[in-house]
Amino acid sequence: MAKPRQGKARVKVTKTGKKVSYGQAGKAKDGGPRVKPGTSKGDAYCARSDGQMKKHPKAAKNPNSPLRLSRKRWRCSGTKSK
């Protein structure tokens, strides 16, 4: 099992063996989980990261980029979190 880099929450090992760490580690201020899909916080993240998808087309096309993996974890569809 691969271990994420310091400060990162998760890691994905690609077919080529490359390790991609993504997501902020730790808990939210209230002590709950940091990622809460379907909430207003999730909608805000998805709207922000949608702008990053437009700004960084290379990362947007790569399914193993930290940006795409984080959006998947937040269950983003466009600018909304489901």
C-alpha cells in the first residue's frame, strides 16, 4: 500500500507505477471529514476547481492528475457537487 506525501490525504498508483498524491490531509475545523460532497462547501470547491480545469487544460485532460482525482472525490459535475 502506497503512502501519500506529507500534507496529502490520498494516493493513487497508476498503471505505470507512478504515485499521485492528492487532497488536503487532516480533519475540518469542526472535527468532521474535510470532504463533504453535496454541500454548499462542495459546490464552492467544484466551482473553484472548474476554473482550474479551464486554466490548466493539460491537467484537465489527464484522468490521473490531482485536480481530476480531487474533483472525483468531491463528486463534482460541472460547478456542482452531488
